Amino acid sequence: KHIALQAPSWDWRGGGEKPTEGKAVEAEICGSDLKIQLRAQSVMELKRCLQLQALREAAEGSDYDTLRAQVTKARMASVEVEHIAAGEARLKELKDMGLHVHEGCDKASVRDQMCWGKVTARHGEGGVNVPCALCVDCPCNVEQNPGEVLEFTEGAVQQCLAAFGPDADRFLFNGLVEAALAVQEGCIWRAGGKFIFSEFNRNQSVTALSRMLIKHDKKQCADMVQTLLKHSEQYYKGFVTAIQINFHPHRGTYHDQHRDIYSVKQSAGPNCTCQFQDCVGTVCYSLGSSRMVRLDTMTDTLSIIRPCSEQCQGRQELRWLHSGNSMYFNGDWNGNHTHGIPPSEEECGPRISLAFLLASKPPPVF
């Protein structure tokens, strides 16, 4: 018995809508008879068919990260073993060509740019608040809506990690940089305008990070991250389901305006392989150079805030994040706002941020 699947082409790279139906042909030899049945695909067959298309198209190119993500997704969609094996073989070819290491992510660049001696501080400078100027009573100009929580804490890292020394922010910064130089090439990778440090296969669970750090004799660094994790869970009453460590080597790096993804209903990029849980908040710890975080009030379908008019300008706020500072927001704030790190207008040194995603339930253990 053989089953052949066919579905309309899917623009997976461009985030196009997935086709909702496809056709399946079942061919079966029974004695001297050949039976053929044409039917609609099942949900799982359609998922497998579409993911196979994405896998084949990714394998035709030379983008290591895209192919790696599509191989992972193909495995999750139960694509046939021979197709996954072909994708993995192509991945090995790309890795042998060095295409798994992005420009600026090699160890020589990290060693040169991510140096504490180059850190710059901007203490004493104020932030910027740009309200909607069309209407004084515009809903966007309300600084805190019912249910929203947005908190900035000075010296949070130093307070939490006091047992590791008086300059805990510097110790953790240096520990993460040293770890990035100790692990294999490819554990630092470009994502938009910044770099991410994670386990090689892009697993951003704290368990995967800790295992990697300990394996490379960076136990103190792992202990510091675990201490931050425990503090975050106790203080903000959640369970850390993922950690994202962002490297900003210079003034030109940035983190696009975005909402954190708190459920499977929200859309991630075509190469995202995360298994999302319902989350309740995010806490982000900043190390190294001072950078501004941009906070935009939104009036789209995900927000409960309504514009004052069709010409509503919204509200934008810029606030400083200094070394050791933390920023926390809950789900209600995340729904009504976006946040990001814009490129710096002035010269500035390297920065690292650790963002803990907090779920309402403990993450599964694998």
C-alpha cells in the first residue's frame, strides 16, 4: 500500500496562510487488482505534506539556520525518515563550509567586542515620553491601564547575586562571555539586529543552557543564572520556561519592537521551533553598557486600548537600562504594548541581556 500526498504551494518563508486542505491518493495491490482511492488529506497528512515542502525548499538553499529549523519542524511533523536524513546530510555540508557561524558571531569578534573594559554608562540621563498630541485624553496617554504591571528595578542583579561579590553584574557579564568563547562555534547566532547565545541546537531552556555551561567548566556562571532564575520565580510568582541571552556588541545592534509570545495563538517566525506555553510575564536583566528600551502603546487587535481617532499617533516612551537593572512586565502590559532596543545614536559599548519567560505552570522536563 502506498499513499501519495499533494497540497497547494505554501509561502512559508513569507509567513503566508497555510493551505487548509490537500489530496491523498491511496494505491493498494490486492492479488491481481490495483485499488486506487482519491480522498482528502487528514490533518496530520496535510501538516506532513506542507512541512516536507518547506524542508525541500530550505535544502535547496545555503541558509544553515533556515534548514536547521525546517529539519526540526519536519521531525515534529513526522515527515518520512529518508527526507529528514537528506536534510541532515545537507546541514552537515553547510556546517563543513562554515555557514553555521554568522558574520560577527565568530569567537575572534566576540573576544574583541564583548569586553567589559569597553562598557559605557549613562547614569543620570533622563528618559523620553512622547504622548499622542492629537488628543490630551487619548487612551494611549494613560501610563498604566488596569491590570498592567511594568516595573524597573535599579541594581537588581547586584542585589540578587550579592553572594558572588560586590560587582556581580560584571562577574556575570564576563562569565557569559567566557562561556561563549569556550563552547563550540555556532552557539552565538544572529537573530534580527542582535546576537543570541544558546545551546548549539537553539534550545533556549535553562536546563539546556546549564548543562552546556557545566560541561565546559563554567559552573559558577551556571550557578549565577540559576540564582537569578530562582529569584525571578519566587518574586514574580511564575515558572521560567525559557531564557533568551542577547548579545549587543556595539551601538548598531538592536532588538526590533515586538511583543513576547505568550501563547500558541501568537505568531512566531518561519524558523521558530519553540514549544510555547501560556505565559504570564517576562523579566529581563541588563548587564554592561547602558541602552535605551523603547516602549510603544499599541491600538491593534491584540490590544484593549482604542485609538482616539484614525490619525491617532500612539504613545512612545524611552527609558534607560543600566548594568544590573531589571525590567518586568506582565501579560496585560505585553498585550497593550511592544518593546525593543533601538540602535544607539551615540557611541556605546557591549551589553548582554537575560530575558526569562515566566509561565503559570512548570515547564515539561525532557
